[in-house]
Amino acid sequence: MEVYLIRHTETIADKDVCYGQSDLLLKEPYLTAFENISKQINAKQAIIYSSPLKRCSLLAAYLQSNNPDNYNIKMDDRLKELNFGKWELKKWNEIEPQQLNNWMNDFVNNKTEAGESFKQLHLRVNDFIETTLLKDNKQAPAIVVTHAGVIRCFLCREQNIPLKDAFNFQVNYGSVNKINLNH
């Protein structure tokens, strides 16, 4: 199955701010970036799945309206970014160093306070793939508008890469990764 993994464009958050599931607005102007993303997708009658966070849902709505051959958008909470819990919207240098170091030493298994681990994110993404994406789509292409962490989970799964190496994948704002998802 042909799947387009699309990361949202840049948000209004400063570069030194930790955010995952905070619902941030996109940095203006973003329509030119949306246009460039749309040109990279060659999929007719695709099902569009999106994280419900504004930074993704705006892009998904644009892609759907720009290509009326695509089906409606299906929002899915499992496509949200990693939940950073109490770290959300804090500057990275304001997070207690011991906690930050513990998480960075094993982000796969360690979760942030009131947040989740990368392994939990990966399980959530795999659940989406197995119970929704592969079930809904037999032949139709899929467009998934989501976040860097979710895209890294897809790529680790498809390339059989250990989760600890997920950050070897560079996933830029507005990037489009086309994969062939195997059952």
C-alpha cells in the first residue's frame, strides 16, 4: 500500500520549547508550503488520515480541498505526537536536568512525568497501522498528516530499525515521505 507520511509545517513555538501534544498554531505564511507539499503527492482517491491537532488538521483540510478526488479526512488521536506530559511548553533548559538526562539516556522506555515513552508512542502508531490503516485500505493510497515522532515510528517499522535509532531519520517540517506499507 502506498502511504504518504507528511509532517506539519513549522509552528509558532520557539525552537527551545518542548512540545508534543500541545495544540499550537502554524507559523505564517504557511499556504506556500502547503502548496509545495501538495505538488509532491501523486495520489488519487486517497484516504486522508490526520492528527487532530491544528498544525496537522489545517494541512489535511488543504490537501483534501485541493484534490477533491481524495476522500474525507479521518482524524485519529493515535496520530498525535509524543505526549511530553508536564514538560509540554517548557523550555528545554527549564526541565530538571536529572529528569531530562534520564529520559535522554533511554527515551524508548522512559516516559516523561505524566507523559509517555517512545515505546508507548510506537505501540499507539502500530495499533493505528494494524487496526485502521491496513484494514481501511486494501489498494487505495493513504495520506497521513502527522508529526515527526509518528513518522519515525512508521519508518522504524517499515525498515525494521530499532526504536533507539529513530532519530537517525531526519523529518523536517513539511516533509513528505512516501513508503510502501507491507501487511
